[in-house]
Amino acid sequence: MPFVHLFRRYLRDQGLPVTQQRELIAEVVFASSDHLSVEEIEEQLRARGERIGKATIYRTLEMLVKSGLVAEHDFGEGFKRYEHLFGQMPVHEHLICTECGKVTEIQSPELVRVQEEVASRHGFQAARHRLEIYGLCAACQAAGRKLEWEGLTCPIETL
């Protein structure tokens, strides 16, 4: 796997041991184009005949995130998801289906322009931004699922 050597170099630079378990976890993450959960990584490792505990997976993912090779996302599911940063759209946003959990990456030059305009208007130098849009994907809509609104309602509407 071409990107594992970058992780190996990061571990050495940090004075951390390069272990086969860490490399196997990195291989799973780098080989996927999905946003993987710890459980999904563990399942893929088991499918390869590897038995690596969740604690080791969590610690390795933390190192991958600190290395800048992997991004960590919290899509409000009660757990985090991870994606490698190689071959991804440079700046991308996420559409998250609240029904099936599907994550779709989108790229929007308009959003990048809005970020730059808003930052400039406030004398702010932006380094990055994150936009997550939650709702129903086309497949869930076609299956007849409906959006369930959660949270506060307007008190005027309830009178």
C-alpha cells in the first residue's frame, strides 16, 4: 500500500514503534473510499483473518489523525468515522442520510467563495471549514421514508 510508508515515517519521526498491527489498520483505512467506523475497520480486519482489539484500532486512528493522513468526522451517530486524505476532493462537504447513514461527498466552488467572502468581510483569515448537511438520500426517499423533525418547535405555532 503506497501510503502506509508515510504513516511508517510519521511513527518513526515521533519515536513510536512501527508495528504490524498499526500498518494493517492503516492499510484498511487507506484502501477504502468510505468513511469508516471503528467497527467497520474491525470487521475488515477480521475478514482478513486479523484479530486486533478495538483499543489498538482507536489508538492507531488517533495517530493517523495526528499525522494529518486521516480525517476524523462526527456525523452525530454516536461514534466517529474516518477517511484518508489521499485522492479525495481537496475541499469537500458531506451530505449525511439520517436514515441509512450514507455519506456523499460533494464539492462546491460556491461554498469556498462564500467562506472567502465572509472571512474577508470580518478581517478573518480562514484555514478551513466544514459543512455537513443532514437529511434523506434519494434511495431512502424513494423507499417512502419521511423526514422526522426533532428539536424545539416555535411556540407561536403550538398555540
